[in-house]
Amino acid sequence: MAGLYIHIPFCASRCIYCGFFSTTRHAMRDRYVDALCREIALRNNYLHDGIHTIYIGGGTPSMLSEEQLQRLFDTIDYSKADEITLECNPDDITPDYASVIGRLPVNRVSMGAQTFSDARLRFLRRRHSSADVRHAVTLLRKAGIGNISVDLMYGFPDETIDEWNDDITRALDLDVEHISAYSLMYEENTPLHKILCEGKIAEIDEELSSAMYSTLIDRLTAAGYEHYEISNFARPGRRSRHNSSYWTAIPYIGIGAAAHSFDGASRQWNVADIDKYVTSIERGEIPMEREELDRDTRFNDTVMLRLRTCEGIDLNVLARDFGPEYLSGCLSAARRYIADDLLERTPDNHLRLTRRGLFVSDMIMSDLMKV
């Protein structure tokens, strides 16, 4: 299974927390879509076995028109793709736009709900309201979209556990197939980080953040969602197949400015500059950098990504792919975490995080990596 990611960087306005490459230069949309189509043609031999998942992300892909999205699909061979996801802003889902999505090959929609508090949405400078999310889900269902994912955030300044519980309740009431939830991050060079450094807001304490994460796990699993990755929950059979390819080292190709690709032996990334990207593609050149992955890097990626999943690291595969030295080092580093009930070795020879280990996953992953 191989994945195709297409980056649509356009946003009506920038959220204060976002560190992804984006732009508000909407007049570039037509020219950019032309460049995407050209890059797809230039790289059509990258994945020889065909595309099995497609993810159109951003930015705000729902800022593209039906004609622009159709041009993309006319360029892509999606005949083998069984999961095609389009990211959308809830307020973009009007009756007309829901119909547009229903006419496209899209069979999965991912929306950034973030929170159901209108005050916190204004704080994030999101342009939708809490009511828009439910309305969007209703419209998408009517358009025939049977696989919907929503994103949530927790850990806002001054947020209480009761407020977080209310967000979870509102998300569960939507009865969607997939929920992703992330702690609010203060990334450098974002407005959110700036106001944190100025002392205008304060991060919540670690104990409260852990309590919020624990509450999330308890409530979503009790509601029948599978906790299949640290931040992701799905109804049975509804895991994000595209994102799962990232965590299991399946090759993927990234198209567009700032998009990343992985072919098993190297990583590549396009320039994070819309003008340089478009002008290079128009000359028939792909503006990318490449990093060849040595054995240590590939091992570290395996540890970091596989431990994020509920299956964990398949130790038999680890030994096959990297040899006994790497397996021995990994198990030696894991020994104290197993003794402390932070890691467990399963009967089918997988190494995975326990419930307690989820809360200190970064430390565990770091200790298991080669230095």
C-alpha cells in the first residue's frame, strides 16, 4: 500500500497555533493547482505499485473550487485508492460544497473542530463556530460521506477538566467514525508562542494535561472507539489507512510546496515557498531536497513511529530488518521500562507501550533509539 499526499497551503486566515506551511495569497490557487498537476506528471514513476490512499491536506483544501479539485483528480490515477481523504474547514461545508464533495471521488472527510467552545475558537482565530461542526457533519452525511474524522485540542490556557469533558461529549454526539485529539502545542514562530513568551497566557500544568489525556482515553474507548495510535481513535475498521502508512514505514509521495515523500531508503521534501515551488515546476524542475537514510536513522524511525501504535514494534521484524545487535540494544534499553510497567512484551513478540507508558512515551522512545 502506498500513499499520495497533496498539500494545499491556502487559508482564509492563519490560526495562531499553526506551524504548517500556509499562505493567504488566494490569487495563486489556479496557478498552484496547475503546478500540482505538473508535479504529479513529473513524478508518476515514484511509486511503481500504484496509489492506495490519497490525502489532500493543508492549509485548507476546502478553499479549492470543484473545478480545481476535479483537475487534480483528472491527473491522479486513483483506481486502486480505497481511501481518499479531503481536509475541510467546517464553515466551508455549505449545502453546495457538500454536494461538490459528494460528486468527487472523496470518501473520507477530516475536519478541524478543535473545540466546541466559541470563546476558545475565537482565541485560536478559527473562522468557524461550534454550531458549524454539527451542521457540516449533517450536510456531509446527506452528500453520502460515510467516513468522517474530527480533530480536537485540549490543554488551552485556563481550561478545566469539566470543559474538556464537555468537548468530548459534543464530539461523541456527532457519532463520527474517527477522532484525533492533540494537546495544544506552542510551536516557535507562531503567534501563540509569541503571546506565551510575552506572559499573556500560561500553559496548563503537566498533571492537568495528563488527566485530560486519561479522560480522553477512558471516554472514547468506553464509547467503542479503538485507541490505535497515541492521538488517534477509530470505530472498528475505520482507522486512517493513509496516516497508518506513516507509522508503519510504507512509502508515500508528497506533492506540493513543503510536501514530504518517503521511498523506504530516503526522505525528500519540496521547498516551503509557493513562488519558488510554482516557478520551478513550470520549468519542469522539482524543487526538493533529499536525505539518504542510514541504518541507525531507519532504526530510530522504526522505534519512534511503531511505538506510537497500539501494536508497537514487531521484534521479529526488527531482528530481520536490522539484525541481532539492534534487537539486543533495543531490548536492553527496554528492560527497565518493562519492569516499571511502562512497556510490555506481548506473547506474539511485540514491544508496546502500556497505558502508563503512554504518558511518558517521548522519554521511552528516546531511550530506545540508537545515539
